Amino acid sequence: METFQALLALRLSEALVRAGLPPAGDLTPATDSRFGDYQTNVALGLAKQREETPRALAQSVCDVFDGSDLCERPQIAGAGFINFTLRADALEKQLTGLAKDERLGVARTEAPRRIVIDFGSPNVAKPMHVGHIRSTVLGDALARIATFLGHDVIRDNHIGDWGTQFGMVIWGWKNLLDRAALTSDPIAELVRIYKTTNERGTAEPAVREACRDELVRLQAGDQENFAIWQECVALSMHEFERAYQVLGIRYDIQRGESFYNDRLPAIVERLQASGLAEESEGAICVFFRDIPELADKPCIIRKSDGGYNYATTDIATVDYRLDDLQRDTVWIVTGAPQQLHFRQIFEIARREDRQADFHHITHGSILGEDRKLMKTRSGENVALKDVLDEAIVRARKIIEEKNSEMDEAERAAIAQIIGIGAVKYADLSQYRMTDYVFSWDRMLSFQGNTAPYLQNAYVRIQSIFRKAGEQPADDADKISLSDAAEKVLAKRLCQFAEIVPAILNDFRPNVLANYLFELANSFHAFYEACPVLKSEKPTRSSRLALCKLTARVLHRGLDLLGIGVPERM
């Protein structure tokens, strides 16, 4: 079903043609609801081009605008803005359609893409830390939204399972490993042997050389070293899966860097043969001399010692995603410091005439209360497991205070929904490039722009239905809008179908988060101003239907962000 924004934009275009003007111009939600629901500044731009008075040109458009079934007569404001105010009966009709539509008015895209989205990307033999939250929850939300809009999405976890550090891990495994510690906490033990080996290698040349030898043996396919490496990968993947299960994250494929090893020599040969790569001081590099900001930043694809690096692997990954997976769109979600790297990788793909739409979706950092990168007191990265466990523990305390009679199993389930939802929403409600301060008190608050506040709005609606002893049918014919608070809520509900498709324009789930916060605010204002259960029919039925539609939008919107909702708290 068409949104009000689309319908009014079409009527505006038709009016411009009737007025002898080009059918152009944006129509956007009004910045100030006191002056209307939608607005356009088309008259200002056209008047400047035609050297006319904006207000006079705006009036000529309003005179021929045909939208009496949708809005009141358009009003001109300021220098020549045109404002549109929706009619109550048009809102009631639109709500009827939304109530019967399982997609809540959100249309499927007419141009579906075959997308592979790379997000998360932890490293083997290292714990996932708080910094992994951003890529993981941002990527998951974008994958959910893209799928809902009708795109064909593959979720890829690009695991860091290869590299020079494995020489030290393998040497440490052979010489320092505590099997009991490995059994009780595998990742902690792998980190310990790596750090100890690294320290010894710095101080003892013999250990450093031994680590290099172990790496060479691994790369040459030595059976013992390969078996150790495989066990490290398996132990790490088990830990990753535990975190993803708590977070509610899933992947379609998980490919380690090692998956691409046998493709790397051919890539270097191909780039050399095409003239894109050349030798420089013993290394094979791709230069970008025609791009000023990259002119002095070559991309090394084979080191002077003959080894390969991340760039070579990522070029192989592009090949795999375009050729094997048959994708036409590649989204990579990582931190901003990797911008140069992926600028180079995408530029190489373009120079090889790889026909695909590449996007490096960057994000900022999570800060501690001191506004520096979030660390433990010892200076280590804060483990993701510790953050998730703490979130659930804190949420559980809040639930026990609110509802001490709840049974143990339900309390545990709700604590996980609220705690994990709070962590995700604290991240997703920020613009992705913003650095934000991690605050338990703020993210778990039931006041303000938080997940618990939105979840509580949903729970309040379920409580209304329990008290009413009924769930209204998916039939909005009974909805009537007489109170101002009802109309505000109705307009918010109609905006959901306009908000969701716009999120992918700049990969901004925070737009959806902020919309849901505004919707919850509108619902609470409606709930305070308009008695639901104490109203007489048909008003009672109408308001129950409004409540149900609000609950459905909250549920769907939070689900698109990867956040669950409990039925009660």
C-alpha cells in the first residue's frame, strides 16, 4: 500500500505539471508539526530558476493541487514553503489498511539486490571484546532490514584465522600449554600462551626464530602444526557461537582467511599480468598514482619475503563473493580505521572491471566513562562475554524489584531479553559514526531513549489486553480519530512504512530507533489522554485497535533491530 508521503508526492508532481512547471521537488515530513504533517520547498528552487516570487509560485501550485481526499487545503508559510495537513478520515482509512497488512505498509523493493554483508569478524585465539558489539549488531540490523525489504542477503562472518600470530600460538601450545586451563577456559589459555610467547620472543632471539619456524611449518602443511591450528579454530568458534547465541545473531556462511589461501598466488599473477601490480623493493604492489589521496599509499599484495597479507586475502574474498556467491552488492561493516584498506581493495576491484556495488560501512568506537576507549583497569579490552553477562545480571535485579512473584525460568528469560536488548539499542540508537560512552545506568533505564522504555511500552499494551480479556481482531474499520492524541499516534503509525526503506540510504538504523522512541512517546501521551478500557463502545474498540497496531509496529521495529520484547516484566 502507498504511504502518505508517496501519495502526496505524486499529487504534488501532478500539480506542478498543471501549473506549467517541471514535476520535481522533494516532499518530506514537516519539521514542525504545528504547521502540518508534510512540507515541500519546491517553490523556492523553481522561483530562483525562473526569477519569480517564491510565494506567488507556491500559490500557483496550491491553486491546482488536487488532494482533498488526503489532506486539508495546502498552506503557504515563510518564504514559500508549502505545508500539507492530513485529514482525519484519510488517516482512518490508512490505518484500516495497515491493520490488515502483515508488513504494516512497508513495500518490498522493486529492485532487489543480491547482497553479501560482512560483519562481526572476530579473530581466532583471541576473546571477542566490547569493540565487537558495533560491527556485530549494526551488521545484523542491516541484514534484517535488507531482508525484510526483499533483498537477497547472505550474512558472512569473515574470521581472522590465519597470520603470523599462529607461529607464537603453536610454539606456546607445544611448550607452555596448561591442558586443565585449556579445558576450563580455552580462550583465556590461548591468550596466555600467546602473550607469554610474545614476551619471550621479544627478549630471546632463539624463541623468536622458533616461532617463525613453526609458522613456516604450518604454512607448508605440517601435520602436527595444522592439527594444533585446527583445534585452536574449533575452540574459538565454539566461544564465538556462544556469544552469538546470547546476542541472537546468525550467519549464513563463516569463512576464515585460511579459506582463501590456495587462491592467493593466482591473484598476484593475475594482477601482474594485467599490469595493475608491479614489483617495488622486492614486494608486489598496486599503485594508485592517479588518485591524489592514494598516490603515496600503495597496496602490497605480496611481501618482499614472499608472504601474503590481508589485502591479498580480501581481493580473493571479493572474487569469491562475486563469482562463487554470485552477489552484485558487497557491504563490509568494520571500524573507521580500516577505511584506507577497503578504499584500496574496492579500487582494485573497479580497475579489474568487477561489476558490483561496494560499500564499506564504517562505525565509531565505544568509550568508557573517561571518554577513552573502553578498557579494564589493567588496560585490556573488556571481554564481550563479561559485558553480556553483566547486562543480564543487572536486568535481572531490575526485574526482581519490579515483579518479585515471577517464577525463576521466566525471570531468567526476560532478563536476557531486556539486558541484551539494552546493549544493542544503546549502540543502534546512535549514528553509526558517533563515538558513545557506555553507561549501564543510562542503557537500562526505563526512562528516555532506551530499549527498556520501548519494551515497557509494548508490555503495557499487552497488559491492557489482559485486563480487557480480549485481543482486537486485525480489523481497523472500527478505528475513529476524535482526540488530538489519537491523531498524533495514528500519524506516527503511518510513518513506519516511510522510515524503514530510508534506513539503507546511508545505513542508519538509528533512524528506526529514534522513530520507535517517538512512537512510544506518542503512545504514552495517547494512553494518558484517552481512556481505553473505561471508554464506552465503539470508542473502546477503536482505541484497543490503535493499541494493537502500536504493539505490532513496536514489535516489528525492534525485531528489525535484533531486539526482542517480553510479554510482561
